[in-house]
Amino acid sequence: MYEVEKGSIEEAIMILQNLGLKMNEYEKTNSMIPVDKYKELLEFTIAVARKTNDITVTIDELMNDIEARM
């Protein structure tokens, strides 16, 4: 089994993939997705986007520091 670090982007991607698979299975047997499941997916996606943004800002700051020192 592939192990990923808790709280990592890899973990987030795996969770999103699993949610996608569950939604595909659910769609085959039901015509509607419950609001609570949709909200859970939306909240998780927003949390991943925020984390990615934090990482991007940090990388940008590091690159600016490197450029200033050169």
C-alpha cells in the first residue's frame, strides 16, 4: 500500500480521488447528490485551495529573497 504524509498535497489528492469515485458510484444508483455530501466536498476543496495558496505564497517569498540576494 502506498503511504502518504498526513496533511500533504498527496493525501488531499487521494481523498479527492476517493470522493470522485464514490460520487461516480452514487450517480449510477441515484439521480441526486445530498446537499451535505456536496457541502463536504466543497469545503474540502476550499481547504485544499487555501493550503495550496499558502504554499505558493511561501515559494514566491523564497524566490524573491533569492533574487534579492543575487
